Amino acid sequence: MLTYPEIDPVAVAIGPLKIHWYGLMYLTGFAVAWWLAMRRAQKPWSPVIKSEVEDLILFCAIGVVVGGRFGYMFFYNFHELVAHPLSLFKVWEGGMSFHGGLIGVMLAAALYARKIGTTFPALIDFVAPLVPIGLGLGRIGNFIGQELWGRETDAPWGMVFPRDPELLVRHPSQLYQAFLEGLVLFVVLWIYSSKPRPRLAVGGLFILLYGIFRFLVEFVRQPDVGIEVMFGWMTRGQLLCLPMIAAGIILLVWSYRTQPLPAGRGQTEGAESPAAK
């Protein structure tokens, strides 16, 4: 097996103030998203101009944090939310959900699209390729913090997490997710979205691939404590990914059959869809 490279989850400690690697990963993800958005905003078909990028990232950051926390408490810790409603605000105790964060970003994008006078589908397609790097960095933060580890394994790359009370050799599933949901998803989406695509095709591809990658990794990720596994094998994460996979397929088919290629701000989108050409 591999040796876990034990790293202090606290990156910086100044008296009582402690800055964790997980938080720094979030900040780095937002910084990278800003840099990528500034590059993409220069495209003639971009729905966002460079002066609007900072506010867009701020809106999305709020959506990620608020939605992620709400989603975690609702999907994975509902009994605690009912018993102690104020636990919703104890973000320092950890607990964020991707699916909740996704809903939060979608709501934030809808509000910001209205603010700048563009459409929700256009903004979703712009934002989708910016997300994977942050997802990958977040999983690395999980790895450093020794949380969300994998199931027991005899694979040669398994490792023992020192904070695991059972001290089992486990899959480093956080790194699997960092690779698939971070690096692979980013490369595919960035290349795919480098040219104009029908509206919501980029967003559809994002939720389809994320749903598939997360569904697969859940087979080797330790199920959340206290949450029943359905049918003897399906985790809560896999259940939440099923509608994502279905929605991604539907959006891609609908997009290529009905939607025109996008135009930039102040331009008129073509009336003809790629399928009709």
C-alpha cells in the first residue's frame, strides 16, 4: 500500500486564528475561475464582458457556500437540521454538498443574468467550464483533511488514513474525484466550449459528465454514516446523480435539435440550429 503523506490540515495558525487547507483550496478555486473567466470573456460570443467577471464570481461564490451548506444539511444531515436548526450556520464544523452548491450557483447565475441583461442559459454555459478546477481543488482539500475517504481495499495504491478510527487500508477516493471531476472534466469542457455551441449544450455536458464520474467513484467511496444504502449498493450520492445524468442527456439532445449557436452581447443569435444546417 501507499503511505499517506500526512499533512497538517491547518495551513496557517496565528494565535486562535486557524486557516485550513480546505478553505485555501476554495479561495484558489475562485481565483482560478476568475482568471479563466477573464480569458473567456474576450471571446466575441461571450455573454459576459471583462468588467462583469468579478461580480459574477462573487455571486457564484455566495451561491456555492450557501447552497452547499443548505444542501449538505438537507440531503445528508436532515435529522440534525430538524433537531437543531441553528446547526445550519455552523459552517466551521464542515459539511458541504456539491448538489446543493450546484443549485446555489444556478440561482446565483439566474439573478446575475437578469442583472446584466443576458440570458440564464448563456450564463450557465459560460460558468460551467470554470467550475471543475475548484471541484478538483476541493477534493484535494478533503484528502489533506482526511475526510470523505474511500472503502476498504487491497489495491496496491490503498492507504491508511491516520484519523480513521478503524485504521483500514482504503481507496484514496478524494484523489479519484479530484482527477475525474477536476482535471478530466475541466479539460473536456474547456476544449468543448472553446467554440460556440448551442445554448445549454455546455451546461448539459457538465452535469452529464459530473453525474457519471461521481456515480462511478461512489462505488469505492465510504458511504456517509447514518444514511441508508438503497438496494444494498446505491448511496445517497449516486441517487442524487441519477437525475443529473438524465437531465444532461435531455439537455444535450434538446440543445442540438432546437438551439442556435450563441452570439455575443448586442448581437442576434442565428435562427438556424446546427441540426438544421
